[in-house]
Amino acid sequence: MTAENRPSFEGLEVGEVVASRTVELNRDTLVRYAGASGDFNPIHYNDVVAESVGLPGVIAHGMLTMGTAASVVEEWSGPGNVVDYQTRFSRPIPVPNPGAATVAITAKVGALDAEARTARIDIAVEFDGQKVLGKAQAVVVCA
Amino acid sequence: MNTEAVGRAYGPHEPYEVTRVKIREFADAVDAYSFAHRSEEAARAEGYADVVAPTTFAVVIAQQAEFHVVTDPEVGVDFSRVVHADERFTHHRPIVAGDLITTTVHVDAISQRGGISMVTTRTELVDADGAPVSTVRSTLAVREEA
């Protein structure tokens, strides 16, 4: 494995925002993710099923939110450089029809390991003013 | 749910062949913009043997393996009451197009508290040489019938 696309470790500072993005999730986004991932749980496309299990309606796949947040980190880190990535799913994101759920994603440096030359990137994902992911952390190998 | 299922393992399952088309489709679905997910040339320029997968692509392979746990009647998961609680990827190397990935899924923990059962699985992804590629940990929360 090579390190040709790794971000530079030098100059990184804890608290620094490395990337951010605002994402609109709509029913098309959910169907596209269902097909790409193979996760066809109907609570992600069928309001009747979603409401029958006590949800307010169709919700986004947690893994769509997690995957999209990873793409924001990757915009800075380059592809293939996240070696560890974890999160808890704290709150669901209801996705209206018609319309969209607006999600704000901010990735900042949470910790630095000079010996391993890795950066822990902490990701805040907010919908409706509340965090939907808990302890979303990605460890990135740097050059 | 049956706590005696802890320690159970399923697999190895039939190998999953990673293709360029699937990587591109997944990258489109999670808004991963890099050309290294779409063009072999761009991926090579970044040091990869072929088109490289986005960070959470391994879930495509791991969820197929986890399904064996969820559908095992002896584990006793009511899928209609399942909510995803947490997820973790540890990548031993990036996944690239052309990989043949074999999975084994382990039931690491089952706990019950206050009407909620939690089941934690660990799926080990290995390549055609048997070398580790990714470890995917996933916890599902299952609400018991009222």
C-alpha cells in the first residue's frame, strides 16, 4: 500500500475544521442508497410500514447518514485513508415527501497522535438543531 | 432473544466479488465525489491497484453476512422491531475493485435491559489470500413486544 494521497500531518491543530457540507436527503436519495447498499428495509421507503412500527414516517438509513458523513471526511483525507470509523445512531432523520431533510455535517480534528501520524476526526451531524450521530469518529492516516 | 447464541459464528460464506460498477454506484449514493471511486486511472494515480471503495462500502458485504444471524430462529431476532444502534469499521487495508472477499460473522454480545435487547455482531472480511481486509462491528437494538 502506498501513501501517495495522504493528507499532511504537519500543521494540523485540534479543533480545526477540515471539511463541512450541507446535505439534502429526500426520498430519491433513500431509494438510491437502498439499491446501492442492498438494505431494503421498508421503513426507509414505505410510510405505512414505518408508521406501523411507531415511527413518524419514512426515516433515512443510519448507514446513509454515516456513509455521507464519511464522504465529507474523505473530501479532506483522500479516499482509502480512514482506518477506523465508528458511530452510534442517536436519533432518526425523518424524510418528508415531498421535500427534503437538511443535514449539516462538520468534520474537525478531535485528537492527534504524532507517533502513529494519525488524526482522529470528530464529525458533528445535525438535523433540526440536534445531533443525530453520537461519538462519530474517524481515524485518518496522514503523511 | 437467546443469550446462549453468544460466541456463535456463521460462515465463511460464498465470496463477494467487488466490482468497479458497484463501487461507483455506492459512491454516488453517499456523495463520495473522488474520481478514485470511478476511474482506474485516477485510482492508480493515488497509489491504488484499482478503483477504491468509499469508507463504509464494507457494509454492503457485512450486512449480507449479518443477515445469517438476524434470520437464525435460534437467535430469535424480530426483524420488524430492529433499530440500528451503532456501527464500527476497522480497515486493515482499503477495498479495491477485483477483491474477492469472504466473510465470517460472530455473535459477540447479547444483552437485555428495560424491554430492549441488544445484539452485537463482528464480521471479519478477508481477501482471496485469507489476509484480513476489514472488521465490521454492528449493534442492533430490538424492542420487545409490549
